Amino acid sequence: MRALEKSALPQKAWRELETIGNADIVVGVPSYNSAQTINYVVYQAARGLEEHFSNLKTLILVSDGNSTDGTLKVVKAMRTPGQAKIVATRYVGVSGKGTALRAIFEAASFLGADGIAVVDSDLRSITPEWMRLLISPALKGRIGLVAPLYLRHKYDGTITNFVCYPFTCSLYGKRVRQPIGGDFGLSKELVETLLMSPLWSTTYVPGFGIDIFETHHALARSFVVKQAFLGSKIHETKDPSRQLASMFMSVVGSMFCCMDLFEDAWKPIRGSQPVEVIRGEIELGSPEPVRVSPHDLIKAHKAGFHVNRNIYSKVLSGELLREIKNLQKASASQFVFPSEAWAKIMYSFAEAFKREKDGEARRILLDALRVLWIGRVASFILETMELSGEEAEEKIQREARVFEDLKPYLLDVYQAKRLSE
């Protein structure tokens, strides 16, 4: 394969790849201002490749978003164990994790790699065993995607817990617990499928929407999907009310675009099934605590509701609108956002997103949904403050089943809107 016409790799990187010629395994690390952690991630990846795949030709590609903290200098100065080649380059094109991964996928395709893994650059919990767990299944030719399965604090992963996990379960009937986990193993065939997707032209996939894009393509295209237990995920966590706005909109926009593209695949599916977990020599560990303020979240939710009230009146049914209006009057002790209402809201916004083709109008829709998500997160925190991590997880699992039970509501909304057009 030669370089794509609009490649995410610069010409200098293509020349390096041509010199390398081929590789059995490519490990990609998308980075941006990761000088404090990139050394550890690359070193552990190199150790894993040497320990588990020393008989194969391997490459670690750091795909950087024009870091200003010397990330690439750190990588280029490293001495790593084993024989893995190290290529550190800036990607070209729209800034974002998705473009960084596109560069990695292009390189893996060009080199003919049979096994591909991608890992985040801010990890402090990666071990050499991760390489075996993420890559070996694809090399054996049976599995298209290996999704990560972590131990996480009950308040970490709020976009995953209340949006991507239950929504993805209800669509495709597979309980992939971390559909946007960031650390994946992929087969050659799945990488080729991703590179050919029309959704690269959206504003969402080149950014944080890349991980859900990978998962939905694997599920919709009937690739075999497994989960690898990777222990505790220790990384930089973010406050939902202050730091996750752009990530939420990118991830959910990508998910809704995938939903639209793969409508024929998910419509017939009912219920869900567990996804097999691959285990290795991974210590359980303990996830780092995540500190959040439900009162700050409620304040942000109520302020945002006032701004977006006209959007809600257009998207939501009268019953749902009354329910969330009542929340605006509730004190913290009475602030309860039911799972049933949240599932119906997600489905209603998914349909509105599909119907709306204008980019700015879609942005407004996603931001209005984000405000409601903040309220659902606040409600969950208030419900679970005295619960253990296991008990909180049980509530998340019950909510996912609510999404499944209400899938007929999604189908009804889609059908009703179409009949009215």
C-alpha cells in the first residue's frame, strides 16, 4: 500500500517506514504534551514486545500532536529494551487523537502488520503484560478488536458509564464495558475497515470520537470482540463539570454518526450478551480516587438547562420535559434523575441528531445533551456516596439493562419521526 492522498503521516515519516519495509506488530502511542509520562509508556511497551514477541519484527510509533513540552525529544533520546524500532513523528491534519491514530493505522497498513495495539500516552499503570493481552488475539487470526477492561474508581469514566456503555450495549447487544477505554488491540482487517470509513470527514472522529468509532465499527461489521483485563487504570482524570465538554461532544457526536451509518446492523438486535474476558498476569491493584462535587455539578446543570430550554422543548416529549423541569426546583437531597428518563433522553437526542444535518445545529444539540448528562452524573454521585465500588457498578449495570429494555422507545421515535417527514 502506498501513502494515502490525504495522509496523516508527514513525508519524512513515510520515508522512515519505507526504510523499515515491513513489521509484524505495530504499537501506536498518540501523544500531546506527554513529556512527563511518555518515557514510561514507551519503555513498558518495548519491554512487552521483547518479552512476548522477540521473534517478530516490531515497531513503536509515537504520533504526536505538535507538543510544546518536548515530548518527541524525550522519545528520541530514549534507550529501550529489545529490538523494537521506534519512530516518533508529528502527524499532519486536523488536531486530535483521531488524526494521531489515523497516522498509526496508515503506518500499520503500509507495513502489513498483523497485530496492532494503541495505548494512551498518560498511562501510569501500563505493564509489559498489556502487550501480550492486546496483541496476541489478533495474531492468532480470530479476533478483530480487543477492548480494555479496567478497575476504575466509581466516579472515573463518566462518559463511558452513563453514555457509551449503556448506549452501545443496547444497540449491538454486546457488553463491552470500556468502549472508549483508549487502549485497544486491533487486527489488520479491522484497521483496513477503519481506514475506509466515510466518517473520517466528520468533525468528531479526528478528535476524541476515535475510540467509540473503533468499537462501533468492530461491532457493526461483525468482528469478533473480546475484552482484556488490564487491572487498574491510573491516568489523568477529569472533572465532568469543567474539563470534559469538548470530549463529550466529540465522543457522542461520533457515536451518533456511527449509529446512523450502521442503522441496519443494530435495529434487529434485542437484549445483550457478555463479552469474553482475556486474563493474564495482572495485579488487581486499587484505582485512584476521583474527587467530584455533586453540588458543583448540579449548579452547572441548572445553569445550562436555562440556556438550552428551547432545545429541550423541541427534542423531548412533554412527559420528559416536565420531568427534567421538576429537577430544576429540586434541592440536592431531592435531586434524583431516573435511569428511565435518561435513556429516553439519550434516544430522543440520537434521533434529533440524525434528523439535523447542519453542523452548528448539531453542536448545539450535543451541548444541550451534555448539560443533561451532567445532571445524571450528579444524581448518580448522590445515590452512591455511601456505596462501595462494587455496589456502584451494580447500579451502572442496572442502568445499562434499562437502556436495553427501552430500545423499543428508540425504534418508535425513529419510526414516528420518519412518518411525519
